[in-house]
Amino acid sequence: MNIPDRGYTSASTGDLAGRTARLMVYVLLAVILMTMDYRGRHVEKVRGAVIGLAEPVFLAVESPFRLAASLRANVRDYQTLLAERDRLERSLRESEARLLLVDELARENTELRSLVDASEQLETRFLTAELRNIDLNPYSHRVLINRGARHGVRPGLAVIESEGVVGQVEQVASRSAKVILISDPDHALPVRVQRTGLRTIAYGSGRTDELRLTDLPMNVDLEPGDTLMTSGLGGRFPAGLPVAEITAVQRPSGEAFAVAQARPLAGLGSIRHLLVIELEAPGPLPGLVPEAAAEPVVEFDPDELTAGEDP
């Protein structure tokens, strides 16, 4: 009875030895392959070849999706271009309609001028200037600019900056000019309320941040925030230039007139670069005067300057 057991044990031992031998062969083969791959990079070459063969397949599979995305983008761009074209066409038609209205207004303006025998509006021209000096007299708001008779400046011309009216030329020398500010107590400026069209006079208060409006009717339609524009009366300032903004309106009881305060839109206390406006332009600005004929530069005396614009 022990013979079968010994036979089974021998068979099991032989099978185990065979498996162990095969395992050793596999391990040795793996080590050899790893060594060869480490030295020759055979696996990477095989992987690269496989990827090269599979890449056309990937591209073929991906191409329909890329084509669909490109078509969608093209459709969106086409629709966007169509919408932009329609918007530009509408804008063009509106601009043409406005141009027709402008032409009609110009024709009506010409007819009205012919009826009242009025002359055509002349071109307004500007001359840039820079602040050269400031009058230190607290009761006289005057500045000196670096443009004078040699540059075509003459007394009475309006002076503005980017935000609004600054003042007007009062005295002129060869290469400089004295400008009286609208805040000077001696200056008066005809203005018009933009909202209502009311015409009145804005007087300088002696402060660069305040103008005074006096002798207003008690029932005047004037509110804080209203904008004052030049009225064009007096012939010194072109009509429509921004001047100041109403800050307060007072109607004292027992008084016959209301008064108002306004804040100049131009930075009168911090101006540096200015524009001199030539309202009437009968010809080109005068050229440079020969040196022999140019009048000498004078030093201005604020006490000798005359008052500002007479409304």
C-alpha cells in the first residue's frame, strides 16, 4: 500500500522541479531582454513603430470631429459677419438720413440769412498759448500769456481752455498779452442758461471758483446744476461756449431781485495751456512783424489796465 504513495510523491517532486526550471529560464530570459533593451533601446523603437502605424488610424478617427468643429466655427463667424454687416448698413442709412437733414437745415439757414440780409458765418480759428506769469494782486485776476501782436493776438479776443471760458485779451504787447479772467471783479460776461435760454450777465466775484448773477427776477427759472453758456452778445465770445454751472440760487425776502452763484467750468486757479479764439476771420492771421517794426515788450501794470468786457 505504500508503493502508490511513493510514486505520487515522486511525480509531484518532478513536476515542481520542472516548474522551477521553467521559472528560472523565464527570469533569465527577462533579464537578458531587459539588458538588451537598456543597451539597444529596442522596446522604444518598437513602441515608436507601433505609434507610427497607429497614428493614421487616430487621425482618421479624429478628423470627422475636427471637421464638425471647424464647420460650427465657420457658421458662427459667418453669422457674426452677417449681423455686423446689417448693423453697419443700418448705421450707414441713419448717417445718410442725418446728412440729408443737415443739408436741409443748411439750405433753410441760407434762405433765412438771405431774408434778413445776414452775412455768412466766418470760420473760427484758434491760437495756442501758454501761461507766462500771474498777477499776484488778490483783487485783480489777470494772467500773462506768451502770445502777442506778432502772433495775431489783439485786444478783445476770447480765451478758453479745454473745459470752458477763461477770459479775454485785455492788453497786447509784441510777444505777450494780458488776459483778464472771468472771475475778475471788473469783468462781466453775457451768458445764456442752456436749459431755459434765459440771457443774463455773469460777473466776476474776485474768487476763481465763483461767479455772481445779480438782478435776476424773483420768479426766474434757474436751478442748481444749470449750465451757463456764452450768449454771443457783445461780439467778444462765440455763442455756445461753456462758462459755469449754477451752484446756488437765493431769493431773499423783501428784495426785488434774486441772486445766484455759479462755479466756473475752467480751472482758473490751475490753468497753464490756453486757446485764443479769433471770432471774426477776415483773412489769415497776421504774419511775423519785422524785428525793426515790432513794438518792444512792455511790463504790464495791473493798476493801469482797463475794465473787462462791457455787456
